[in-house]
Amino acid sequence: MSHSPLLNLPGPPAELLEDIHAALGRAREFVARFDPELVVAFSPDHYNGFFYRLMPPFCIGTAASGVGDYGSHAGPLNVPAELAMDCAAAVLEAGVDVALSAGMDVDHGTVQPLQELFGGATAVPVIPVFINSVATPLGPIRRARALGTAIGDFLAGLDKRVLVLGSGGLSHDPPVPTLATAPPAALGRIVGGAPMTAEARAARQRQVIAAAAEFADGRGPARPLNPDWDTALLDLLDSGRVDGVDHWTNDWIAAQGGNSAHEVRTWVAAFAALATAGDYRTENRYYRPAPELIAGFAIRTAVPA
């Protein structure tokens, strides 16, 4: 599923929120029927837990806490440390380099889907898997697929009902800085992880609301949403052709979907993990271009065929 801080902020029209929450309700019913014993959450970060002082392409957390941005859960998550460590070891053995964190900080990109699907971020054990989708330079998207495959192979050996969750995307281009584009005032934050005060978080929240209103009015510097690109990606995933993204370059992804469209790596990893169980079919299919959320907003549920 996509995520957006604007789901919890004033501004989006009631009709849009009702439509998205109806789709989320169908996803909650799917999750409740499956009743997972474990969640593996592939998600990005927005300079809340990972910074340029050390920016891995991938990281698995053996312990994690929500930072509480945009009203999301603040505090520890329910992470099974030994199982997460075993997962990291299996991924490394499979030939995918992944970092390990025994104190991962996660933001709304990880926490919002857990709260939406389970009613709370700690309701079910979760292994958080960070995929860098913001801080350039980025690795090739095919490596996200390799990560998902390695984790799927590990999960196949567990006697558990596992929900694999990808959080992010689709086309969107919100005002997120990189090392090359950040103003001097932001460098301390995105490089060193300078803590944000309550006042700073409130100011950033106001900036996000203003940027969304501007974007919805067709103004501002952000690239427009690209429903055609979003639909093409969803068609690949719906038809089981996850490897169809392997030839996509990072420059092409950004040109088509915006700089934050790289978050689709979380979807690719999640579907690659599912594909290790064989053919699959997608069930609930929701997509809507939502400029008021600065995102092409999509939800998919899928099961092995």
C-alpha cells in the first residue's frame, strides 16, 4: 500500500479520504481473515531513522521504535529479535548485502500501514526492512527484487502465517531534500540526524500541508503524478512479472514518476518475496491519482495461487 502523512492531516477532501479508507477497510478484512503471526514490512525512511552519515541501501532491524512523525506511533515496535537476526543472516548468505540495526528508528512509512491494517503498530510481531528510496545515489531497482527474493526464501522455511507488506509510492515528487539539493539549514538534519524539536516537526507539518495544497492547485515545482506509469507498474505486479522492472534505470524512474517514486522498490521487494512461493494472484485492486496527497495512491492484496 501507499502511505502519506496527509492521510492524518487537514486538507484532503472528505470524498477522497472516504474512498481511500473504504479501500483500506477491504485490506483490513483481508488481513483479519489471514490472521498473520508475523509481518515483514519493507519500507523507506524520510530522514527520520537513516541519514547520510551512514546510508545503507538495505537494513533489517532486530529492534525498532517509531519516531512519532505526523501523529504516527511513537515508541517500540514488537520485533522478534532472534527471528530478525536469522533473517539477516539468511539474506547475507543468499548474496545480498544488508545492514543490521539493533536500534532502528522508523517513521510513518513503516508505522502508518501497521496502524491502518491492525489498529495499532504493536498488535503483531514485525520485522522491519528498510529500503533506501530517497538518499541518492541509489542502487539499481533489481537489487530490491533480489532482497525480496532472499527474504521470501527465508520465510518459506518458517512454520508461520507471514504477511509481507510493501509501503510506499507510487508516482510522487514531494519536497524531500538530497545531499545535492538540501539547503544549508537542512544539512545537519539529513547528514547528522540532528534531532527535530516539537516546533520543527510542527513547522514541517505545515510545510507539507501547504505543498499539498499548492500541488493540488497545479502549482509548484513538483512533477505531476503519472497514472500511466503507475498503472504500468501495477500491471507488471498483477501479472507476476516482477522481473519486468530489472531494466529500469533510476534516472528513468525519477523522470517518469518523480524523485520519490523510488519507493516502489518496497512493492517490488514485497512481490518478489511472495513470488518465491510460486505463482500468485492479486485480489483487492485499488488505485487513484491523489494530488491532494501528492501521490498516486494504490493498494493491492495478493496470495499464492
